[in-house]
Amino acid sequence: MTSSEGARSGDERPVLTNRQGHPVYDNQNQRTVGPRGPATLENYQFLEKMSHFDRERVPERVVHARGTTSFGFFETYGTWGDEPISAFTRAALLRETGGRTDVAVRFSTVIGGRDSSESARDPRGFAVKFYTEDGNWDLVGNNLAVFFIRDAIKFPDLIHAFKPDPVTFRQEAGRIFDFVSQMPESLHMIVNLFGPRGIPADYRHMQGFGVNTYRWVNERGETRLVKYHWMPRQGVRSMTAEDAARVQAHDLGHATRDLYEAITRGDFPEWELLVQVMSDDEHPELDFDPLDDTKVWPENDFPALPVGRLVLNRTVSDNFAENEQISFGTGVLVDGLDFSEDKMLVGRTFSYSDTQRYRVGPNYLQLPVNQARNAKVRTNQRDAPMAYHVDRAGENPHVNYEPSITGGLREAASSMPGEYGPVISGRLTRSRIPRTNDYKQPGQRYRLMEEWERDDLVENLTTALSECVRPVAERMVWHLLLIEDDLGLRVGEGVGITPGDVGRLDPLPGQNLTEEDRLRLANLG
Ligand code: HEM
């Protein structure tokens, strides 16, 4: 077809142009010397088209590459329990009963690449961006309440062990459990991940958890420790390995499709946000550290009370602009919602914006999906690749610094001068927290499971450990026996390892065992 054939008379469609606004007269043929070539180098339209295509991909996320984004709103109840929420936090978005805030939510898997299967056994990401009038707040959570590690310095090791082998490029149970068997803090997560909750049925039927411990601050400067939980109104549904294999056989993106179709037909999914609150201290009376993200806070002592609801009612209009480039981070907090000293949070807070400056570019916060669209943004930051507007300073465009007596921006007046939160002192050190208690909560979780869930966990662990070398499988059975006899005996039987076989193993170097752990260990030998 030639260009003249393409331009039919009476065709009202808009004309194709290049990025310079030049009309494209022929989108079928390059410019060549004669019909059979060769091509010429001054072929601007062809070179622009091809070189832009060559650069279409940004690096995929180093974790959580496969995901989907939707939009909607968060509505606050204005209370926590019987009290106004302002007694606990001065965060404006939570204060007015019925007040609504725009949100973007990205659900994801963790390990697989951008086009990988959504029915993998893998944690699911549950990241929420609140576009509040005080600026953005990101709550970057997962579908499981705890995490594998408690110190951010182990994150690259954890992810390397779970990602494909650097030589064979296959995810290998042998590598995963080689790492896990040396990291007993990961066992609570493993008991969750290898049970049915490790494969959520889809994104609409899963919970979300902030996992890390955050801090709330009220008008009086009083602080409390908090944990966030999302509960789906649709209920929680999970898949067994066989269910997942059936889904995966014909659809790698069933969870994205399910969410997209539900929103498109007006069946808007909804979650309730619940918060656990703890006084802001070390809680020596507890047998775990409140800043340890491998632990849950017992709900009998620390009730999870509702503070609002989240509704998703719009799908992305463009996957790349709104899902690939959306950028969340744990440092994105508004007044009244703060960090804690949780050793994971500080590492996460560095890592997110660091990777986004690389993945999307240093001006990633100028992109529409990432902008603090309901707040006023005025900075003295300028330039850098792909700057497409200037954060307007004051009236005087010459002043992009502070302080100045000729214009420019001033500091905000703080509603509460002075600092808040606990006074912390200690020697600079590299050491693990004292209350590790790695076996008790996995045991409680196992005992709380329904029988079919326990069966599923045993079967999945047995399958995985069968693929491991004997010393790794032995150490894992040793851990499982310390968690709960029934779990260790059943998995041990599945892989041909008895308590007698592992009774001779010493605790891992530096391992903190509780009195109860020691008793169990003595019984093994
Ligand atoms: C994504 C680092 C722990 C939830 C990411 C990304 C990085 C990262 C680099 C990619 C971000 C991007 O490219 O935009 C870390 C580090 C951790 C950690 C260093 C530990 C020290 C966790 C934990 C959770 C979590 C404990 C759950 C509570 C997520 C989610 C995403 C993500 C949901 C995807 C965000 C999105 O959809 O764009 N993490 N992470 N991460 N992480 Fe973490």
C-alpha cells in the first residue's frame, strides 16, 4: 500500500504525526534508494520511530515486577474504637468522619518478572498511595502479616535466594531452603507461605498488612506504635498447588484480569483498614520485640480496630504510565504518621526512592501518577533528566534557594514545635535484637490452621524439601520440630528424616534459644 492509498477521502480520523508534530505521509515504507534499497540515513521519521521503540522499556522492578494498579478512594470513620482518632493521630486524612481521599493501589507478586505467572507461591504486594491534601502517604504492604527477615541488610540475600539461580535461571527449592534453614527468623513467614495463604485465589480475595511497625503522633505530641491491616469485604480465598497449576495452564494473568473485569462491571472491591495500637515503649513484658516484623501482635491484647474503608472503582487508563511507573515508598508519610526504629523500615525507606531514581528517573515524582496531586508542591529542586515543569517557587522566579529576603519559599510553621517520641540511647553496635523467639509464633500459627491447611503445608514443605540436599532438609526438619512436634514429624516422615537423625545438630551459631526451645531440643536428642 502506498501513502496515497492510505489517505482515503472522507476519512475523519486524526492524522498520525511524529513527536515533532510533522504529519506522517507514509507509515509503511522507509525511504530507500530505489524500491529495493538500500535505506538512507537521513530517514528522520523511520529513525525516530525505531529508536523510540528501542527504548520503550524501563528496567522492571527488582522485586514486585508483575503487578496491576487500580484507583478509588479511602473513607475514614474518624474513630479508633470508642474514641475520636485524633486522640491517637493528628493525620488530617483520618480525622473527619466520612472524609474521602483519592488512592491508587498496586497489587503484585514478588519474585517473577514482569510477565510471570500470577498463581505462583509467592507473597503478594498490597501498596496503597493516598493522595492527601497534606501530600502523599504510601502504605506499602504485603498479603502476609509477617516478613522473612528483621534486618534490612539481609534483603538482597533473601531475594537472591528466592530469585532464579544465576546459572540455570530456575527458581530452586534447594537454594531457598539453603538460606531459610540458616535464618530461623524466616520460619514464621515460611509456615504462612507454604500453606494455602501462599497462593491467594486472586487480588480481590486477599488481606493486606503494613507488616512493619509505624508510629502515630497526636496534637499533644504523644506517640504510639501501630500496625496496619487490610481486610477484604469479599472474603479471603486461597489456592492449593493443584488449583494454581490448573489456573496457570491457561492464564498467567488471572488476578489482573479478575480485578479489571470486576471493576469494569461495577463490582467494586472493598477493604477495611484496621489498626493495632501499642504504647510507645520497648514492652519488656512481651516475649517478642514490638519492632520485629517477623512477629504478629496478639489480637487479644492489641485489638485490630477499624478506621476506614478502601474502594477501588477505576482501572488504569494506560498500563505503562500508571502501573509500570507508579512508585511507592515507606518514607512517604504525612504529619501524624511516622516511622518507628524497626530495622527494616530504615532500609526500605532508602531502597524504594533509590531504585525509583534508577528505574524511572530522578524526576519520577513529576509523573502524574506519582505527583502529590491534592497538595501544593513547591520545591527548590530543579532540572535533571526529563524535567518537564518547574516546581514554581514564589512570585520571584530567580529565587530557587532558601533563605532569601527577596522572595522565594519559606519554611512551614510547625503546628507543634519541638521533637516527640522516645529518647533513645545506646552504643553503636552490629547485633541482633535480644528477643528473637523464632519458634513460638510459627507454632501458634500452625495450631490455629484448619486441618486441610495443615495438610497442605505439610505436603508443600515435603515436596520442596525433597528437592534439597540432605543437610538442608535435616536442618529444616530440626527447625520444624522446634516449631511443633506434629509439623516436624510429618514433614520428616515425608522426606525420610527422624528426630533421632537431627537430634545431634547443634543450634546455629549465635542462635538465641528460649527455655522452651531448649526443652524441646533436649527431647529431640
Ligand atoms: C517493592 C525493597 C521489604 C512490600 C520493592 C522494591 C524494592 C523493595 C527495591 C521495588 C520498588 C520499585 O521499583 O518501585 C525492599 C527492601 C525491603 C523490603 C530493601 C527490606 C529491607 C518489604 C516488605 C514489604 C514490601 C517487608 C511488605 C510489607 C513491597 C511492595 C512492593 C515492593 C508491595 C511493590 C510496590 C509497587 O507495587 O510498586 N521493595 N522491600 N517490601 N516492596 Fe519491598
